[in-house]
Amino acid sequence: MLTRQELVQAEKYLKLNESGEFVIDTDEDLEIIDFHTHMCNVLPIKHSNPKSKGNKLTFPTLPPIEKTDFSVPYWTKEELNINRKGIMPIFHYAQNAYAVLQDMKKGGTYDNCFKSQADNKIGINVVLPLSTKKCDCSPEALRIVADYPNRFIAFCSVHPDDPEMEEKIVKYKALGAKGFKLKISDIELKNDFKPLIRLFRTCHEAELPVILHTGSIPVDQERTSKLLWKFLRSTRVELFGRLLEEMPKDFVFIFGHSGVCEYKRVAEYLKRFPATYAEVSSQSQHSIKYLIDEVGYERLLFGSDWPALPQAITLSRVLMATAENKEARDHILSKNAKRLLNQA
Ligand SMILES: [Zn+2]
């Protein structure tokens, strides 16, 4: 069976650290802002303390080594004929989602974050809280920045059905939030997108960039149960992309994960809406290169989704995609983020 060591041997910008974790492999001086990260206290579950020590991350989001293929989005070998019918695949999916959240809750600590930043030459993590109707995690994200103002930038997150949505967004901006994050689906919105449009308008007025989780993994509808299909497609790119028609042309919208497997559709939206961006966590060197070729490098943002995923993997994909284009590299790693976050 293939080992992690054998896997990184073929990788130009990836190696293992002393603990066997993926870290980047380059001597170059890089300035990096990671535009997509979380912490243990900004998740839609009971918070744990980011000051906890000694907790290890295991990254259950990553495919097992034998199923890893870094050349495709989500880095998972395409399995033809995989059957996702019946109740078991739904059960496994839910079980994995639970394991991922628990791992983030346990390992999304300051200690682990600073170690990963040091191993991967990352200067700043943009912390994206994941709020639900019941739980607004924005104050926790702001607390992280208060603890370590040089290491983090906070976004806020408010559910569209929150009765104080508008006031809260204005308040969080005043308290230092530099943008807005939401993970939501058509299932949760019951296919009524009006509250989301209202929220977008509030962010536009407050001049906050908005990043949404967009996209899904590739699944074959024929071999997937109706329920799982509906669920996996519930954050698809077009759901949110089509809302841009209803927004002013200068609305700054960021496609989180560049739509995972739907990055080509994201490129189409970026062409149509000049104020939109794509954040590249979970993409491959080929899909990042595709985005650069299609839309240029001035609206692409490096993000990792740490601690759901290691910072080094997407980062090494960006380094590969920009090996011949240092200007593109600088823009994707920090210049575009600085412009968006008014840090230039
Ligand atoms: Zn995320």
C-alpha cells in the first residue's frame, strides 16, 4: 500500500514535517494570506477553547492515501461505478461530516494554527465563522482577532433568518469584521432566496465582501439515491451565481472553494460579473491553471479551509499552477486579498 512519504516524493512543493503532516516545500520568500480558515470556536456546534493545548488534527476530510489524486479538485480519485443508492451512503456521509466537525472542534486551536502557519509560511488566516439560525459565531471570530491581531482577520456570519440580521452586520463591521461568510443550502432556504438577497444587499451597503461555500463533489446521479443527490447538489454554484443578476454590478461576491468540481461554471460567472472572485481551497493545479487562463489572476484568492484541510495541499497546488508566473503567484497568495481587505 502507498504511504504518505511515497505520495509526497512525486510532489514538487509538498513534504512531511517531523510529525508526518503535509507542509510546503520551498525556499522562496512568500507573503501569504489564507483567505479561508476556521477555528474550534467559530463552528455551528458547542464551542471549545482555542487556547487548549496538545490536541492533534487528523483531517478526516482527506481521502485515504490510496484514493488520493492531487490532480483533481477535492483530491479524490474518481471511482467509476460507485454506488450511492440506499440509506448506507447517506449514513456514511453524515458520519464523516460529524467526524470532520469534531476534528475541527478539537484541533482548531491557536497552537495548531500557529504551527501550521509557521510550517507553511502563512502570515495571516482569515477566520470565517459558520453561523446558523440558532448560533451566531461572529463574536468568537472577533475575539480571535482581539487575542492575536497580527495573525488573524475576522469575517462575520449571520443567518438570513436572524431577526436582527441588518443591525448585526452593521455592528460587526464597526467592530472590525472585514467581510461576511455563510454556508447555506437550497434545502435550508426552502428554495426561497429572498432573505439571502436581502442579506447580500445589507453587506453591499456595508461594503463587506461576501464569501459563500459553493459547489459540490462529483456524483453520478444515476447511481445516487434521490435524497443524497438533493443534499449534495444543495450548494451548487448556479444557485448563488444566478442571484448576482439581482445585485449591483460592484457587489463583491467570492465563490468559496471555486465551486469544488464546478470551477468551470465559476469561471463563467467571473467573466459575467467583474466584481466577483474565486477562492481556490480544494482545487488542483490544473483547475487553478484553468481559472488563471480563463479569468486572469487578479480575482483568485488562496484559501485552504484549515482545520478541515491542511493548509499545505491547496498552497502547493497554487505554487505548481504559478511556477512559471510569479506575478500570478503573488496576486493569488496575498495581493488580491490585501486589496479586498483594504490592507494594501
Ligand atoms: Zn470552510
